[in-house]
Amino acid sequence: MRSRTKRPYRCGSVLPVARWHTADRDAWRAAGSLVSLLEEGPSTRHLSKATLDMRERGFGRFLGFLVATNDYERPIRETGVSRAQMRAYLETLEADSYALAGQHNLLTTLRHVLTVLRPQDDMSWLGGLARAIPASALRAAEPTLPTSNEVWELGVRLISRAMEKAAEAPFARGPVRDYRAGLMRALLAARSMRRGSFLNLTLGRTLFRDKDGFRVEIPAEETKNRKAYRTVLPAELTPYLDAYLGEWYPARVQDVLL
């Protein structure tokens, strides 16, 4: 009979929720069903699915470490998390060259989940560990996002390039694609909208043209916060939208049909 060799822990080993101890899994899922402030226990119902998934993965990564080190014999709901366990976990992350910004995110996630599983514990020491990570390491990990002015300028450049190309090859696929991409960027830079609302803009239903230009009116039932969204688009966009709807969009539809 062959002996089983313990596989070394790797930072990417995540224990899925289905394999958490029953007490931990039930406590986490129960928190998602609490809807009243009068009910006992912390609630996660207000969190988005993306946030819940992120916290489950982060905590599952920590549980994966405990499983690999034979330290998850009993549920966290019963035992809590010790400083020795956390010290060993962070040392393993550092040995695997896990970024400091990533460690900060994991510590924050652990604190949030443990607040649900062990509401009676004071987890402020985890917050202290997260705050001990140099701010410079966190800033270095932040992506540099373009400003709205830079996005607008990029959109206008794409539109101009499309018009130049169209002069040589009227409404070829490339220029039509560039014009559409530029218009989308310019519109979003001018008026921020959620992706779903933006992609569902429809002339005569949520996008309207009048003598003064274009306006957007999205009904409350189609917005995330259930509040109607109304805005007037800048006059600078009017000629671009008119040209797209009158010339470029019909050429694009014809190209797709052909």
C-alpha cells in the first residue's frame, strides 16, 4: 500500500464553499438570508454577488492553507482564528512572493468573513495587520486610470481617424468600427452610465433627439438604484451622433447583412 504524500500548499489553493465545514458554510449562507435589522447576527444580503464571490474566494484561500497544514479539523465558527495561524499564513504568502497589496486584500476579506462567522470575537488585530502594510505598496498596485478628458480626446481622435479613412474607402468595415468605438468613448466620458444602461440605449426609447440635441432618459425599473436617470448630452456630441445614426450606422447594418 502506497503512503500518501502531503501536497505542499500553494497560494492559489482555494477551498470552495461546498467543502467548508458545515457549521461555517451554514453560518455564511444564513447571513445572506437575514433581511431585517431585528434579526440576530450579521447580514451579507446587502452585498453584490461579485463582492460575495470575492470574499468566499479570499476566505477559501485561507481555508486551503489550513487544510494543507492539517489545521482545519474543526470549523472556524467553533475555534476562531489565532494569531499563530495568521502569522504562518502570511509567512507562506511572503515565501511565495505574494504581493503586499494582495496580502492587504486577503486580510481585509478575512476580517469581513470572520465578522460573520465569529461576531463575538474582536478582529481589530486583523485590521491592524492590514494597516501595517506600507501605503506605498498599495498605491503601486493601483492601476492608473485615464481621466474623462483623456477618454473624450481618445474618442474624438478615433472618430477623426475614421472620417479620414472613410474619405479613401467610404464606410469600409474598419472606419465604421473606429467611428463607433470613438463615439462610445466620447459619450461615456461626457456622461457616466452603468454598462447595462449604456448598452441598452435605444433611439426613441431611452435616447431622444430634439431641436436642442440629444438626451438620455432611462426609467427607474431599468436602473440599479431604481431611480430614473435623465441627462442632456453635450452639444459637442450632437454632430457625431447625427452622423452615426444617419450615415455610419446604416452602413454598419448593411455590412452585417451582407
